[in-house]
Amino acid sequence: MLLLGAAAEFTLRGPMRFAHAANFNDFLSPYIQTRAWMSGADPYSSQNLLRFWPPDSARFDFLVRDYANGTLVHKHGIPTAYPLSAFTLIAPIAILPWHIAHPVWLVITVLSFALTVISLLAVADLLPLSHLSLLFFTLALALAPFHTALAAGSIVTVAVAVSAAAVWAASRRHEFAAGLLLAAAIGLKPQIGLPFCFYYLVRRIWRIPAIALAAVAALFAFALLRCAASGTPWLQNYLYDARVLLGPGSLGDFTEADPLRFGLLNFHVAAYAILHNRQLATIAALAIAAVAGVIWLFFTLRNSQQNAATALLSLSTLVTLSLLPVYHRFYDGTLLIFALAWSLSAWSGKNWNGPARSMARAVFIVIVLVFLVPGGTALTQLQQAGHFAAVQNYWWWKALILPHESWSILLLSLLLLRAMQTVSQPSTEPL
């Protein structure tokens, strides 16, 4: 019954919402930008965004108005500073007219979710089907970040899927395939794919990151040659788009200038709620992530016997930590499915000691309590509607409750690091 309920929620809040958002969604901008790049035009130009806007999609009044006053990127985040490599990967879909590309992308994202689940079921040793594997599938369907990602048509769904498939391929020693899959993840969304590449570098599995980085370089070089052949001056607009996206009042702003800031996961949100200073909040987020990263590196190198189970723990910890220091929207929380898979695997008791199983239970509880609903966005909307008037001026409401998702990412990182400590053993190998 829980599985059926989760499947219904997943369908209604994810694919169905995207199916009814054909005129404006997160995939529309990279689709248009890819078509501009394919035509030899600057994919980061606001003018070209309007020029290549699909004729079979509604053309909203705000597009011309905000383009004219120079606030299109600031208010809506379009055109977005995707890496050039992403256009090479999206090109097979961008050649289709929008009314066909839209449902095709919906099918791709749903299949990507399925690929993520199947890959992690295998990596976490939750196959053949059991109560635990069915519970994992149920909770994966119920994870709100997946609903948001699918409803928006975000490319993060595909990036996470190919990352999960790469981890599965690496666990089966298919290193060439793992490298190519990671290249696709990095090419689409570097902040998603690079932590996985870094893990294999640390574990000295050189072939995977070498293939991944070489393939990404080839994708980027191909895209760059297309721009060079048409004489497109893309770099200036790319830098402008990236700077504005993270500037004051933009969609990536973590201060009160952005009313949607509690839809972000990076720790800047929680740090700013306490420090009330943009620069200090950035320093705090980077410092905490750096210290946690050094601890992760120590435990990873210290563990001399990385089997499939401990590898999943190390990867889950790293990708959770990666959410802390850089811009991440709520749908990037789809990466938490790695920690969810590890928690259920460790909870089963196989190959884990008592303290590690305790940490696994705590990780499971935090994910279930916090990330089965889009809490930050929901609380913001309810507050704007006039609810919570009695508590909204208290410090704990502003500093702890509203940014609770950022605090939860930090808590999950600490719990996972503690689990790594319980299973790490001194290594006799040279570092």
C-alpha cells in the first residue's frame, strides 16, 4: 500500500506536472540554448534566447519586458550558464521540434529515475527483491527532490542517473563504461559528476577519472570548435550569466533579497540566517565543507579494505558533503538517494558493526523526516500567505526552522562521517 501510494504521489507531483508545463520549465532554456549553439549563435545571449524561442511554445509577455530592461537572467535564471559540453549531449533532443522534444524529455527523465533506483539496488546489495529493497523503492518514489526535478524537467535527474550507473559499472569493474557515464554527468552538470570523479581519483582507480576527464574534454572541444567555426563570442555572456545567477536578489542568492532562498540546500542559507553577513556566510560554508572534506579524505585513505559496502558509504558521504559549499537547488537533493541506499544496506546488518548500523538508522530517519516534503519552499509559501505570524519573528524560526534543509544536510554529513569512522582501519599502504 505504501508503494502504491508513493507511486501515485510520484506520478502526480513529478511527471504529471511536467507534462502540463510544456510552455515553461527548466529544460526549455537548455533546449533553446542548444539550438542556438547548433545554429552557430551565442547560446548565452538573452537576445538569442528570444530569437530561438520555439514557435510551438507560448511566448510570455515577461520575456520581452525583462529582456528590454536587462533583468531576464536576474529574475528567471535564463539563459543559464550550462557548460558548453552540455549542448553537445542535449543536441540529439534539441534537433526535435519542441512539441516532440518535451514528451521525449519526460520519458528520458522517468527512465533516468528508474536507472538510478536499479543501479543503487544492485550497488547496495538489495537484490533480489526483499522487504528492504521494496522499502528503498518506495522511499525513492517518495523523495521530494525527485518530484521537483521531474516536475521542472531538470537535467539533474539524468546527471544523477548516469552517476549511479557509473558507480554500478565501477563495482563490476567495467571501468571504461564507468568513465564514459561519469563524463556525461560532468558534461551535463559538473557539480553533480565531479565528486564521483574525485572519489575514484582518491581511491587510485586511475582509469575511470582519466576516461571521464578525457571524454569531457572531447565534448567541450567539439562544442568550442562549433563556436569558433561560427565566430561566436560566447565567453563574455557566459561569465555574465554565471555572475548574475549568484548575485544579490537572483535565484541563487541566499540572503533575504531572494524570497525563494529556502529552496536552496547549500549551507550558505543556514550560515546567513545566523551571521546576517553575505561574506561571512560564504566563508563559514566553505570552511565547514573544507574541514569535513579533509576528515572524509582521512577516513577514506585510512580504510585499507574498501569493499562495495564501504565504497557506497564513502561515496554517499562525499556527495552529501558536496551539497554544502556550492549553489544547489532543492532538486539537487536527489543525490541523497545514495545515502538512503547505504542506510538500508547497513541497517540489514550485513558487513556492518553496531555503531555503523546506529548511524545508518539516524541517516534514514533524517532523510525520511526532512526530504519527503519540500519543506523550505512549503514553509516560505505558507508564511507569505499569512500563516505562522505568531512565530515568524523569533530567532529560532528564522535561523533553524526555515533553513532546516541546509542544517539537515550538515547533520547528514556528520552522521555519515561518524559511520566512516566506525568502519575505517589503519592502512599499511603508502598514501
